[in-house]
Amino acid sequence: MLKFPGMRPTAEVVGILNKSVRRQQIVGILKQEHAGDVLTLIASDPRMPHMMVNAASMPFELRQQLQVH
């Protein structure tokens, strides 16, 4: 039983301890919201948090397609 039944518990993801065996890839939209090499990945699954992706870690072909240098 919850201490405050009218409120939903909330939290923030601060780290991932173990990889999921069910999820090998994440489908979503990449957005470049600020200048620089960091993109935001917005997953199609609303349960997943928004993720920051360093463009330097992406495959060269994908960086070319997104025009990120």
C-alpha cells in the first residue's frame, strides 16, 4: 500500500546495471537540438528516456546522412 495513494511514484534513470537480453536496439528519432556533436535520441517506446548520443560514436555513413560533422 502506498503512503500517498493519490500520487504516482516518479524517478529518474541515473545508470544501467545490466543490458537487457530482450532489447538489442532502440528505434526512434535523432534530433540535433543544439550546435555540436551531441544528438538527442527520442525512442518510439514512451517508456524509454530521451538519450544523448555523441555523433563521434556513430557509424560514418550515418553521420554523413545526418550531415553531422
